[in-house]
Amino acid sequence: MKLNKKLYLTSLENKISLKILKLKKESGSHSPSIHTLKEELPELEIKVDACFLSNPYATELYMEYFDKEIIQKNRLRDLLEFYPSQNSVIADLVSKSINVKSDKIFIGNGAIEIIQAIIHRFTKNKIVVNIPTFSSYYDFALDLVDVTFFKLKKENGYSLIIEEYINFINKIKPDTVVLINPNNPTGTYILKSDLIVILERLDFVENIIVDESFIHFAYEDIDFKEITISAMVEKYPNLYIVKSMSKDFGIAGIRAGYAIMHANKVSSLLKNGYLWNSNGLAEHFFRLYSDKIFILKYQKVRKKYIIETQKFLSDISNIPQIKTFPSSANFVLIELPENVSSEIITSILLIRYGIYVRNCDDKIGLEGNYLRIASRGIVENKLIFDSLFDLFS
Amino acid sequence: MKLNKKLYLTSLENKISLKILKLKKESGSHSPSIHTLKEELPELEIKVDACFLSNPYATELYMEYFDKEIIQKNRLRDLLEFYPSQNSVIADLVSKSINVKSDKIFIGNGAIEIIQAIIHRFTKNKIVVNIPTFSSYYDFALDLVDVTFFKLKKENGYSLIIEEYINFINKIKPDTVVLINPNNPTGTYILKSDLIVILERLDFVENIIVDESFIHFAYEDIDFKEITISAMVEKYPNLYIVKSMSKDFGIAGIRAGYAIMHANKVSSLLKNGYLWNSNGLAEHFFRLYSDKIFILKYQKVRKKYIIETQKFLSDISNIPQIKTFPSSANFVLIELPENVSSEIITSILLIRYGIYVRNCDDKIGLEGNYLRIASRGIVENKLIFDSLFDLFS
């Protein structure tokens, strides 16, 4: 009885909850930003943004560099006043960092612009998207494109079963498939060796998009070595690798991402667009990204964050009344007890504990009531854990 | 003889000039940025960027606000770390500023993204572009689209002759036409009343794009009242108004622009894309744009800049050996004496005087040798004038 009470909204909480719901409706396909929440609901005391999927230690590192290189050297006006360099100039910077030739690199105003660019330009007939997943991959399909879902099964922990998937694609014959690795919101991971099997066997698919936006949080060895299949672009001209910088580096506000794809595809995109799609801050970031000392420092905070994240996810998985799914990303998908609405728990966490989590009730392909919770810094993670423990144990 | 000598490069200058030429080739369809020049040619002492078409006083005003509201309040990390709001949320901010309903406003990552969005989505068959002009309007046309040029005539000072234009469009029957007002690089202006005649008589054209990116520098009365035809979108569902913020506010590095168009067109674009295409700084800028006190202060620096610009353009027009064209924008098109190469003069101005101007030898539709020179602050304008006077009088 005591437990159940905690899972209900008081009448005051209910009023605020209705306002949150309204804001969610107004913000379209995604959650309202924390700015919007703070502005529209000043009565809330938000302590942790556990919607936001990024490494806060990397943001700190970036801010240190930004302060040292831009603010202290009085270079801010230069970045804001003048036109940034064009796409191919910034691709040269990224090339130095990732050891891929610059003619295979396309710079995006965030990964989201790249997803849009690829799907609008190269997808002609049919796209297969594995669900549950990041909705833009199907929302962005143009009207004439058929969207087919490959449903990841709850009984497999929402993991991709390679053989099943390949058979499905062979039957459906789409011109585009999407593989997000690790997947969002499930955190499920496809081994690099499995991805290579998929690439080999799906050589008839015109466009294979592999989204590695969360891959910096995954690892296959005890040294946490970074994983990528970027070298595969040499062998597979149908492969596109999409990479957001917002997650690893915690800089969603500056909109920086890149893709690796066959040089002809890059030329095709640049031939009639994407001229000045980076801003001055993104260009400066990509300069840092090609700076070896910055990257060495980044690797340290990357490992620190992965270790803390794995500890946090393991702690949450031990809370009695909720179920978690093994995640190789920096977040965890949580299934709530039966008949407990994710909308209400999201409101309770926000109003009562100041913790903003992602209510997954709009995610198609999830069976049950789910929240997605991001790992943040160690202090914030403790607040998240304590709140969940208080509610569900 | 004395004059002629000045118009030749010394052998040392010639070496640097070849490097500049190489950089220009590498930077694609537009001039290399001043950053690239400074980085690749550290031997240059660049004093004035007269390529760059913006009001520097507005940049100063913006930087004051940025310092006060963001840097001093320690809000910078928030802007860089978190996702900005989505397109429609920012459209609400702009709506407050321009008195147009927000469902008719589309926010772009700079005007350049808007040009791309409109032409890629709505132009199906044939686009008519008036030349000389900003090249993206024809470069961005997709492969299947036929680009037809309407040639502005030198004998008319590159002005648009309304009757001729309407007859041409009636004959060609394109689905899209583009009118940049004032035009770039000519500075020529179409009166608001003439534009309304064009709208009335071209109601059969599916897409009429009016680019008002430079219109804040134009005026039709002695109070310098701002001009726009944005209200016409109510009456003409085929009208798109494109507006860059880079020029008026001098903030090209943050990439901010918007368009006004029929609400159905905005929905069509947002239905499958343009989700987070603004960055944190652009969102903050649009908040300023909807702030009445900021705009009052902006109007002051706008008028100051217009007055100085018109004085500067008039001074240049009196330099004996060059010809200028009347401009309602913040730059002037200069025709060099016959047989004087714009490439060489661009190098001489940069190497000898530290003044970076736009060599127009890649602009199709110009007959002769041309430079485009931007008006900057009063001190810089004097440097530009003195250099031109030294060379051409």
C-alpha cells in the first residue's frame, strides 16, 4: 500500500503534470527541451536532465578549451561574425582525426541533417527501420517512400537477431536499411563482426545506414578501445556511417556531426547544397577534434564516463520492481511494473525529485511502459538512482 | 605611366597572388574565408574584409548583448551543451518580432539552407534566375530542373525592367522565379510597388522567391523605414520571402535565417525534416530579435550604417577611372578600366593595402572586369577609399 501511494500524483502534482503534457504535445515528435520546461514551468526545480544523452565530463573538457582558446583570446567575435568555412574545408579537419580520406566525409549541421540528407537524396522506394528506435529515421522518409518496420522482440531483449534480420531484408528488398549501433532507446549493441556479416550478405541493398552516434560508449575489450566500421566504406560503396558529436562530446547546442560514405555520394550532396551548413562554433570544434592532445584528454573522460555509466546501469538493474535491458550506450531502457503509466512516473520524477527522464510512450515497437534514463555525472546519477529506488523498492 | 605601374604586380606580389588564386580554386563556388586566408597566407596583413557584407555596428550591439546575457551570466555552457528548441518553437519567437503568424515562418540554418529547402522541395521543372546574381540560386537546382537565366543588361545598370521581365516569364513559363532585392552583386533595387505588380501578373508561377536578405540596407523614404513585402504572403500563396540575419546583424558565424511562406509549405517542409536545424546561439539570437529594446537599439545602428554606407558609395563613385552602379545595398559593384584584370586588382588590394574585396570574375552575366566592395565601419571605409583612390586616380 505504501508503495502504491508513491506512484500516484497528488492533486497539485496533477495540475503541473497536465502542463507538462501540454508542452510535450507542443514540442512535436520529441520531448520539450529543458529550456522550454524551465521557462514555462518556473515552479519546477529541475536538478538532473536525464533525458539528455551525453557525457558531461566531455562537455567540461570542451568548455575548458573553449574558454582558453576563444574567450580568453578574445576570438569569440570572429566565430560569430564571419562565415565559417565550407563543407569540404571542414571535412579536411575531420579527415585528420579519423583517418578517412576527406572526399568520403560529409559534414552535417548535427547528425540529424545528415539523416535527412541521405534519406531525401538516396532513398527512392523502401526503407526498413528496426523498431523501437529514433523516430527521425522513419519520420523523415519522403511521401513516396514505403517505410517498413522490422520489429525487435521483447523476448530477445530488443536485440537484433542477425539471421532473422537478413532473411527479412532478403524478403522485403528495400533500397535502404538503417542500423543504429548501439540502438536508441534500447541500448542494444551489434558486434562489429556481426555488422560485417550483415554488410557482406546485404550487398544488394543500395543504402545501408549505420548510425554510430552512441558507439563511443560501447566497447568490446577491457581497454575500452573505440569501435567503428568506418574503414568498411572502402569496401562497401553502399555504406553510410552517421556520427553525431552531440553525445560523445556533450555539445548538442553547437550542432556538429559527420558522415562517411562513398566519395561519389559526398559529391552528389555537395553539388547542389550544404554550402555553409556548419556554424563558427562547429568549425572550431572540428579543429579541436583534429587536435591530438584534446583527443587524448577526451579519451580519459570517455573511459571515466563509461566506467561510471556501467556501474550506474548495474545499480539500477538491481532495483526490485523495475526491469532493465542490457545497454552498451550511455542510457538504459527501464520497463515499469504492469499498469504503472510512464507518463505519471515521468511527472513524479520531475515534480517530486527534479529529475527529467524520457517517457517512451510515443515510441512505437515497445510493449509495456518504459522510461529511458541517461547516465550523467556521478552526483546526478546518485540522485537518479535514489529517486528510482525510493519509488520502486 | 605612373598610374599603369601601380596596376601591375611586382614579382614578390605575383608569388603571393598565385597562392591566393590556388586558395580561391580550393574554396569552391565562393571566395575563401578570411580565416583560410589568414591561416594559409600569414605573410598578409589583412586590415579590412570588404568581401564581407554586414553591418559591423550591429555585430557590436549583438556582442554587447551576448556578453551581458550569456558570458557574464555564465549561460554559455547551456547554449553549447543542450539541444536547441525545434523549428516551430523558434518560429514563435520570430513571429513576435515580424508580425507574421508563426505557422507561416520557417527557420533555417542560415538563409542558404532555406534556399536549398525551397528549391529542392518545390521546384519541379524550371527555374528562372536573373543574372548576375548569388550563384546558389542556380547551383542548388536539382539535376532534373532546367535553369534559365534572365540577363540583366549593363545598359540598364543591371536593373530589372519590369515589363521585359514579365514578358520573359510569360514566354518561358517556369514553375519558380527568384528575385533578390536588392540584388547581389549589383545592389540594384526593385521598388515595393513594382514587386507587387510582378506578384499580381505572375500569379501563374508556382513559386516566387523574393530574397530580402539585403533589404534592411534599402529605404524608400527619408526616415529609412524598413521595407518588406512579408504581408503579401497572405494574399499570394506562391510567395516565399527569404531573409538572412547574417547581413543586417553581422552574425554569419551563427547561421540564422528565416522564410515566410504559406502555412502548408511550412508544414510540408517540417513534416519530414528540419527538426533541430538551429543551434543554441541562433536560438538565443532569435530571442533578442523578438526583444523590443534590442530592436530599437538595432534601428539606430542600422540608420547610422546606411548613412555612412551611402556617403562611402558616393565617394567611390567619384574616383575617376572606375565606374560604379547605384546600390541600395551595403556594397557597390565597381567596373574596372578596360583591360585591367579584376584578379590582379584583388591581389594588389589585398597584398599592398590589406583590403580583401570580392573579385567578380566568376559571376556569370557581368560584362567587363568587376569588383564588389562592402561598406564596413567608417575607419575601414576610409582605408578602402584611399586605396582605390591611390590606384585609380
